[in-house]
Amino acid sequence: MKRGLEFDTDRGAGKTLAQVLRVYTNTAYPQNGSECSQATRAALIQLAEQIALAGEESRPVQLQRRQLPTLRTAIEWYFSEVQKEMTPVRDALLQRLRQ
């Protein structure tokens, strides 16, 4: 059984997913939140940086299975609250997280 998912960062997908995750994290886990919230925030910011770096290097990034629901939530939120007219981009990112 696979422990995670290899996310293809090609064609700007890594850069986009990293941006989505950063904006979501800053909204859902503000800097002055609880200790638990801060731990989650730090982990998500670190993940966004890993995804962005993989995208810059045009290589896939290994995502853990437990991260996938948060990433899907971030994508759904971002494209319903921030970039409302970009449904094809949302769908493409979600598709890459299903493989």
C-alpha cells in the first residue's frame, strides 16, 4: 500500500499549489493563534516551501496521505473565495491529487 502520492509539479502546478496552500494557511491558521494552530501553520508553510522548490526544480514532490485532505480543502477554499473564475485550474490540481 502506498504511503502517499507523488505530485507532478510540471506546468506551474507546483507553484500554484504552493501559493494556494500559503494563502489558505495564512487565513485558516493566523500567526497569533493557539499553540496547536501554530504547529499546524508551521508544518503547512514548510510543505508549501517544499512544493514550491520542487516546482522550481521541475521534479515531483512526495506528499503524505495525511496531507491530502488539507490540500484538497485548501484548493476548494482558494478557488471558491480567492480565485473564483479559475475552475479549470482547481479541477486540474484536484485531479493531480487523486492519482
